[in-house]
Amino acid sequence: MGPVRHRRSVARPPGPAWLLSILLLTSLAGAIAVVAPAHAAAPSRGAAAAIPVVHPFGLRGPVPISPPHPVHRSVVPLGNGVDPFAFFQSEPASLGVTDYGVNAQGNGYSYSTPIWWADANITRILAYYPSDVSGDGFITFQLNVVLKLTSPGGTTYAFWIQDVVDVDTVGRAIGFLDNVWNLSTGGTLQPTGSIVGNGSVGSFGPGYFYGDSPPCQGSTGGYAGNCVSIKYPYLVTERVTSGEVGGTPHVSFQYDSGAGWVTYDNVSFPFAHGFTDHDFTVDGTQYTPLGLFYDGEWDYTGPPGGTQDDRNTQMDMQLDLWNGHNLQAVPDAFNFGSNTGESISNVIAGPYLNATNGTVGAQVTSGGGKLGALYYSTNVSTLYVAAPELASGTIVIGGEPHPYVGNQSEFTLTPGGYNVSLWAGSSLVGYAQVTLIAGQATHIALGYPTPYPVDFLERGLPAGIGWSLTVGGIAYPNPGSAMELELTNGTYVYSVTPVVGFTTPTYASQFTVAGGNVVIYVNFTAYLFSVTFSEAGLPAGATWGVDLAGTTVDGIGVTIVFHEANGTYPYTTGAGAEYTASPSASTAVVTGTPDFELISFGLSPGYLTGKVTPANAAVFVGGSAEPTADGTFNLSLLPGLYTVEVTATGYNASWYNVTVSPGHATALAVALNASPLAKGGGGGSPPTTSTGSISTTTALLIVAVVAVAAVGVVGTALLMARARRR
């Protein structure tokens, strides 16, 4: 079966050009013949016939594999799903059941599983081209899944695994074959050594793939149930398993055509010895390295390399994965596949929702159909069954048996009411009646005694914040606001996983079931963490304050403390006009631990403003020239004592001692006195007080008087000296 040909030129994931082009080759049927049974001329409609024998490639024999291991689920970010309609939007296409890993909101999710199980319950089936006079009515059922491997160096490899049923709908005969394709970068297998199995590696276009077509029942080395006639109604089932054999990834191909399970091919990947085997992977958050889907497909489609017309078909198709405990229907399903190149038309694939036993899948009939979703997890229900006293057994839901292991099981089911019973062989162990609601999960526990309801009711958590609960050693990762268990009489221990930012009165306790209903309230309270503001730089006794998200607290100590829940809180700080805070505004963030904010205070600058006359006078503050504009000035200065000097040509200079206070403005007006004797600035000395200076004119008059008096005194002294000498 060739990988799909891209059908849309926009919004598609990347893919190599050779993979797209080779699907257009007219020699497709010849290339596929490496693995497909050779079809003889079809007998007349209704006659029984067997598909002719196709001999095997190489030696055959069963290979033991390691036991299946649990599915690995991962939580992924919302809103990043792949586009299921990237390649096909209408028929012809492959119809059936496909999980792309995309939910109803288009968000991607991922999981892995070691087992895929698919079946088709056929009431009738007929397909042929009206123009084909030979009556060739071949179709295929294809279980198409993706094996993901990772090298020790971190390189991802994706291999497309195909377990195929080849059906002659006219001759009513059936046969089986398998293919393995490389969906990794390069998109081809190595001719030798990369993959080993009962089949062989063959060429396809410029690349290689693996294929096996097992020998028919009745031939040498033939497989039971292969190449046999069938009668309707008919149930055909396929299964693929993954694991490791001696550290080498391994895949087994199996079918059940009515004679029991047959393993017809065991494939190993020698080149990947020591790689990490991620099992079969569904991942709706990304495409494979080759640009196709990490999905799980159960396809009803055309014959190898071709397209077919459905003429008269009625059947149900189911696709299940192994979840570590039991087989479970996929959580979200579309009615078409995308990775395969075969297609069919005139098919209606609608949701199959069985209200009797809960089975979900696809109901397939003839007619003009549309591609779309079969169901989403919001349309179906999930049932969890705990069996604390029975490690393995059978859960029967509405008459449908489901084997399980590991004391618990999980099912994707049609909403409705069901009788659920637990069996150990032929012995009834427990029984309950449940009502399943679309989009919701229901938890029950079954044991030998009669179970009683135990209700856990959560209170206090905001919407969107999850929590988890463990009861009797069984984890319930997201029980919601209300969860009901069915437990037998006894004492049980339960524990609540802490939720960041919230607290409960107790995280672990116990309760007793004694023949009646038990209600347990799990009350969460938002935990308050301290938000401490510490100041530095203020003198003792200074008042300062903080406004945190609208709540203001003033204090005179070194710290101010708030108590808040997780969140982001804006704040402002201050200590009056005389001090400046750093930061003065910011945000405090509480994330499950106390928060500390350091506020540094410093003296606020003061201001010196004024006006000088004349307007061109120069102003010096502390010896530094300061700018003026038309004789005015407005200076921002650190608090302290400053000497202010004002000078102008033709005027006597003036000096002032000025104190600048933090956060305040000091005004100064200076009018210089003209001095005809002054050149380039006045003389004299700065005053000894801080209130102003003696005017220049007064100073000059005082100097003149003192000078005249001095001359007079000197003259008198000389005259008296002369008189004595006479």
C-alpha cells in the first residue's frame, strides 16, 4: 500500500517530492506485486473461491516478543493540533475509524500503545467498477499505524506499519499481507539490513519498502485462514504488537479470520538495536519527519494501488488500543484515513454508538458520504473500573466481555445505562449499575461484597485548576468537583496531592464504608504567602508607606508586611516629598513562596529658583556657573548649604549663603548695584551672614570716608611733629 498522494496544494505538512510523484506512476500495481497476492480472474458473483497461493520470501518461523507494556499518555499544550483534512476533504478516500490525536477544539494530544486491535463485522459487502467487465471486486481493510523510534543521539524515526486484509467481494475470498514504510527523513528503507522478517525489502520508485504476502492455507508452509472463502455475516480481526527482542525493536503481524489468531510475520529493525522504542504513537501535535500523520487508522478502501466503488455494503468497524490494562476504543475518531494511497467512493461512514454494550466505532453503508468526525470525547463517556481484590479477570459491560489485568480498566463507551459485572473465570465477583454521561468520566470499584457509593466533593479551587486524589492505592488524576466511587465495606486510606497556592485541612486520612453511603469533602483554601517590603535609607522614626493592589499600609519601622495568595500585585511606595523611593512603583509576584521587595530611599532634590537684575548677570552656585533665561533660573540641587555669587559687568558682585531643603524650593531675587569703578565684576568680600550682602554703593561710600579720615589723621600728626622740632 503506498503512502498517500497529497491532494491539496495549501496548508499541508511537508513531504518529499519523490514520495508524491511515485504514486502517480502507472506502474504502481507492478511495484506492489512484491507483497500483494496475485489475483486470478474473478469467478461469477456469489461463487466461493480462494485467492491463489503466493509463496513467501525467505524462511519463516515464530519469534518471541517481550510482554506488552502500558500506554504512555502525555499532556500537551492546547491549540496546536494537526489538520486531519490536510490531504483529503471528500471521497474517494479511505473510510473507517482514525484517531489523529485531535479533539473537538482542534487541540492536539498524544499517547503510545504496544497493541492495536481492529475488526470489521461484515453483514454484506460488494464493491466493483461498473465499467470493469471482469467483475474485479477487490477491496482492502488496512490497519495503518506508526512505530516511533529514537536513536541514542536523539534522531526520530517513524515507520508506517500496515496489516492488510485483501478481500474479493465478488468471489467472496480473503487473504492477508503486510507492508512497512519509512516515514522518516529520506522516506526509504535500506535495501539490506535495516529490517528483517518473513518478507523482504522491495523497490518502489526510487526507494525501498518492506512487504510480506504469506502462503495460503493448504499450501506448503501455509497459514490457516489465509486465501479462504468466506460467508456473510463475517468477522475479520487484525492485530499488531510492538516490543523489543534483545534490545531490538520488533513488530508482529496477526489476523483472525475465524480460525483463531495467526501470527504470519515478525519484523525486527536490526539497525535500531539499542534505540528507544516508543511503541505505536498517536500524536496530534506534530507530523512525522516525512510530513504524514502520527495516527491510528482502520481503513476500508480500494485494492492495492487503486480506487474502488462501493456497491452494496453494511458493516461495523471498531479500532481499539491497549491502555496497559485492557483494550479501549480510541478517545476521538474521524471517519477517514490519510496516510494510505488507496481509496474508495460511494461510502457512508457514520458513528456506531451501541447503547446495549457501549461499543463505539463506525457504521459503514453504501451511498454518498462526507468526511468528518465520527465522535469526540465530548460525545462519548469514559468508565473506570477498579477491582482491588482481583488482579486480572473479565469486566462485562452490557453483555460484552472485556479481559483486563492490573486491578483496573478503562473504557470509551456510548453514553447510557449499563449493568457492569466483574468475573474471575466463571465466578461472579462484583456487580454494579452505572449511568454514563457524554463528556464525563465515571469511576466504580467492584469486589466480592456489595459496593456502596463514596462521594468526594471538592470545594474552593477556581475553575481550571486541577487536583488529584489517591484512594486505596489507586490514583485518580483529575476527579473534578465531584467524583463517586463504588467501594465495599472496609477502611480505606486516601490522600490529596498538594495544589500550589492552596491548602486543605488534611492531605491524608482514612474513611470507613459500613453498609452505606460515605461523603468526603475536600476543601481547598487559598494559601497566603508573606509579601515583605523592607526599606533602606530612611532615618529612624521616618514614616513611609506601601500601596499593594489598592491596600495602603503606613509604618515607621524597617518592614511592612502583606499576606497574599498566588498572583501578581502592582505596588507604589513613598515617604513624603523629602525622600525618593527606588523603585517607586513595580509589581510583586507570589508563586507558592514568600516574596521580598527592597525599597531604597534617598533624600529628594531641592530647588533654587529666582531672578537676577540685570538679566545678563552670571549666577554661580558652589563655584559652578548655572544657566539663566532672561534673568530667571530654576535649579535642582541636592539638599545642603550653597554659596551663590551673582556678577555682571559694570555692577558690584553679590554673594549669598543659601540652604536648599529636600523636596522644597528656595526663592532668591538679586538686583545688582551699578558701579562705575567696577570692571568685569565687583570687589569686596562675601558677607558673613546668610541673609544677604551690603550694597555696592554703601560699601564704596564707607571706603571713601575711611580714606579721607585716614589722610586727615596723618596730616595732623605731621604738623605736630614739626612744631616740636622747632
